[in-house]
Amino acid sequence: MTLFRNLISWVRGLFSERRRRVEFIESDELPAQLVSRNLYVAREDGELWSAGMVCPCGCGRRLEVMLLKGVKPRWDLSVDKTGFPSLHPSVWVADGCRSHFWLRNGKIHWC
Ligand SMILES: [Zn+2]
């Protein structure tokens, strides 16, 4: 049943999402419109300010986390050699869609 198995993996491929890359913005704030599904990072003079992305659940909401040292709460951003970002700790939307996920190497891992 190779044909059947191929069909299953093709359908899975349609629903599994593309990995998110990181896009640095040379500014202390993020653009008003996040046009792609990438993770946007506001950076000024080499200092990371904040990261933002469109909620991966599909609700369309914009999520923003602080990366700046000394603020609370804040997140750690790491970017691997191929440009895929990870955030630590997990991102949790307290109201609305209540999404809770980890971003690891550009992939969403739901909690
Ligand atoms: Zn959402």
C-alpha cells in the first residue's frame, strides 16, 4: 500500500507548518504590521529589544515578548546557524485563544 502511505505523508505535509525564520528589524520597536509568519526581532545598536510574531493558532493576533535585559518578564532568544529561532521560556497567551507553545528552531511545539 505504498500509494496510500504516500498520500498520508502528502496530507500531513500540507498541515505541518513551515519553519519560522528570524527577521531582525533595526529599531527599538517592531513594525506595526507583521507581514510574514517569521519571528520579528527589534534590535538597536546590537541590543535586542523585543520579538513578535503572529499567533501560530491562526487567530491572527500579534504576540510580543520582551528580550531586553533587566525587564520582567523577559525571554531569551537564540538563533541557530541556519537562521531558525528559539525562545525560552514558552509563550503563553493568558486571554483569548490561550495558546501555549514553545518556539524551538523555528518550529512550534504546543504545550
Ligand atoms: Zn491565537
